[in-house]
Amino acid sequence: MVSPELVIVLVIGLFSLLMIGFWIWMLIDCITKESDQGNDKVTWVIVIALLGWIGALIYLLARRPTRVRQFGR
């Protein structure tokens, strides 16, 4: 029988891996697709890097849709 503690550890571990993957995906997306004009790229990279997955979520919800509408990428 699987102990409840093991299940909790596995769920938290899986969630952590998903959040790290999401953070890396948004950081790479920002670095490769954000415009070099102005300080937008640098600002967003700093926000994502310092705030971790919360910064990545802010980028996904606030900036990415605007960038896709403006530049199509």
C-alpha cells in the first residue's frame, strides 16, 4: 500500500517540475521573441528571473498576448 506521505511528496515534486518547466519556457520565449526595441526585453527577463514562476505567469497573462497581437509571434 502506498503511504499518503509518498503521494503528497510525488504530487508536490511533479508540480514543482511543471512550474520549473513553465518558468524556463517563458524565459526562453521572452529572450527569443521579445522585440529588441526599448527596454521591454530586459525588463521582462529581469521580472521572470527574479519572480520565478509567478513572474512567468505575469508575463504570460500581461505581455505575451499583446506581443502576439503586435508582432504575430
